[in-house]
Amino acid sequence: MHRRTKIIATLGPASSTPALIKDLIQAGIDLFRINFSHARSDDYKIWVETIRHISKAIGKEVGILGDLQGPKIRIRSFQEGSIVLKEGDHFILDAELSEHAGTSKKVGLTYKTLPQEVGRGDSLLVSDGRIELLVQKVKGKQIICKVSMGGILASRQGIHKKGGGVHVAPLTAEDKRNIHLAAHLSFDYLALSFPRSAQDLIKARKIMTVAQCSSALIAKVERQEALNSLDELIEASDGVMVARGDLGVEIGDAELPAVQKRIIHRARHFDRTVIIATQMMESMIENTTPTRAEVFDVANAAAEGVDAVLLSAETAVGKHPVKVIEAVHRICLGAERERATQVSSHRLEKTFVRIDQTIAMAAMYAANHASIKAIVTFTESGATPLLMSRINSPVPIFGFTRDLATVRKMTLYRDVIPIHLDFTHYNAVQLGERAIHELVKRKVVQMGDWIILTRGDIVGIHGGTNRIKIVRVGDALGA
């Protein structure tokens, strides 16, 4: 059975050997995530070359997503590595305190202007929200706090202002260097951390243009400010990632489920991809099976129509990276069997202004209302299969393209199976026959099955899809 929801695995010490990369691809991953926060540029180069080499050898292309670190606001280090804060304690965040000078009374800050952006009554959340500090007053470069929720506080933990409102720019000097590196290594996707608005994405694209970086740009939704202008943020991106760790800290756990649903709905409305990230299978860092709560989490994401689920520590440092992928694969398949995930009335009332969008929607309507076994779309940019994939359907979409970069982009699209084929060597009839042969070889269709074919009259035109055809396997194809 074809799995429609894609799986992204983060590379790390537990998964970056050639043998494990091969095992993960064969287990079913569709993209690798490379986190620019946790390795060196030499490692990235080796990882990308290894992925490309093994993908080619196996015959399955996978995408590569680079995750820019962004301006993480952190405390500095403690003399003893960590401290214990109790409810009611007084504690100081001191922007002038040096590294490794932290004590049980105060600690330094990496973000020097934080004292200017908070005031009495603000709540600061530290250590993924496990510790809460209530601001009593600001005195010069010191934020004087009272501990309202205590715990163990270790060095270099992140800080969030509850409800958002910190104005740090999302692109650091290190991020800009990594954009150039991503261009050099031909990353398929780049994820921008902590964007506040569409303007942050526009600035990132300008830097990417200068770097000649053709990666698609993913906006990580992890700030309250991003939710305040969500539609504009989504429209400025090529896709969004619901980064539930930092987002949950800023808005609160109780708000997160509804916000996740809203982001998924709006992303699909604007024809953008959507990824769900953070703690999908967290228990499998240590264990060989997931908890029931994790099973439901992954299944709900698949049922809601996300393009991909992203695994972080589970595959980067976990003990069982391949078992994690196998488990997610099974769970997604189970969720996708439900009829509610296979039908859609989406956009029946809409007037389309583009021909390729009209063709895509017509193909999906036909697929959902006739005995269609597969959809074949010949594409230059991947636009038509992306549009098709916004409509729920049990029918697999096969995106044939001559551009290897487009193949790798399509690895993120829900329901889409990308296939590399240089169709400049075929006329229209030969092209259809070649595609049908590929589907028969993959045992997707057999003699007598009906399939849908879409293509453009002119090869090489982006957005040029203007033909749709329903054919039966085994019948002669006309032009």
C-alpha cells in the first residue's frame, strides 16, 4: 500500500553512517533533515554526498532539508553546569555577566538587549517551559525575577517570553553563511527559524538570491508573532513547519492542538506544504516501541492531511532510528486507510484563474469519482502535482519530471511519488506508454485499469500543463 504522508528523519550521530543512511532510506524515509545547529560544515558536505550516492545506488531519490539555527535566546553557562531553582526563589538574568560565571543567584544572557524588551509582570519560560520566571523589575542590564515554577536549570537553555514580543532578527551571520553552503551543496529545502512575519521570509529570499540558492523556503512557525500574521507568512513561503517545541512554550500547551489544526488548514488552502515537528516519537529515543499517545499523535497528523512528519532526536541520537521509521510508516498507513482521509469537497465552489490549476483540480475530481487506479502528471517545476496533492484522494499521484531538482522537491509532497524521466526523447504517445510501463512494472496498475494522464503541449514551460486524458491500460494511446 502506498503511504501518502512523507517521513523526514534528522541526521545525527546515531544515523549518519553510510550503512544507517541506506537502512533509513530502505525503511521508507522521504527526506533527511540536516540541523545546522549541531555539526560542522565538513560534516554537512560528507552527509549530502553520502545521501546522494546511496540514493542513486538504491534508485530512490530523497530530499534534503537544511534547518537554519536562527537567533536562539539562551542563558549562559553555570560554574557547576546546572542549578536547582525552587518556587519563590529570586533569580537574576544579567546581560553583562560573562560565560561560565552563572551561580544559584544569577546567570548571563546571550541576547544582550533582552532587558530592554521585558518589564514587570512578564513571564520568561526557560528549559522548554519547565521553569517559569516572573519579572519583578528591570534594573539596567539585569532582569530581576521570582521563580514561579522551579526545577533543574542547566547551562545554555533557551528563553522564551510568554506570549512573544521579543524582536530579535531571525537570520544570524551564521545562518547567512549556511545559506551559501546550502547553495553550494544543492539543498532542496531550507527552514527559516523564528520568522515573525512575511518580511522575514522576503529578506531570507534576497539573501538566497545573492547566494544563488534555489532551495524551497520553509517557514518554521514557532513564535506568537508568526500566528498574528499567519496567512501572509504562509503565502510568502513554499511551506511551513509547525515547530511545536518552541511554539508550545510561547503560546501554552492548551492552545497548541487548535493552532496546529489551523496552520495545517491554512497551509493547504494556500497550496503550501506543511510539516509537523517535535516529539512525534520521543519515547523511541530509548524504547523499541512507541507509546499509544505517540501513535495517536502521528496518526492524527496523517489524518489531518499534513505533507510530512519530522523526527528529530528519535533518529539523530536515538538508539533505534530504523525502528522509528518503520513504526511511523505503519502508523501512517493505518491512519490513511480511513475513508475520511481519502475524500475531499475542497474547492468545489472555487473559480480557477490558472489553466494548470484547473487541470489539476479536474484530475482530482475525476480520480475521486471514477474507478481510477493512478494519476500520471508530466511536470517541469512540480507545480501540478503539488496542486493535486492538496486534495484528499486514495489515488496515488506519479510526478514524472526530467529535472532531478524537481524530483527531490516532490519528495515532500503528500501523495506524490516522484519519478525521474527525461521525456524530451519521447513524443506524446511514447511518453504515455513509457509512464504506463513504469506503473505496470511497479505493480500499481494492470491490464484494464483506468489512469489519468496530464501534460503540457510544450516541453520546458513551467505551469504549462493544459491537457488531461483518461486512458485504459492496454488500449492504444492516441496523441
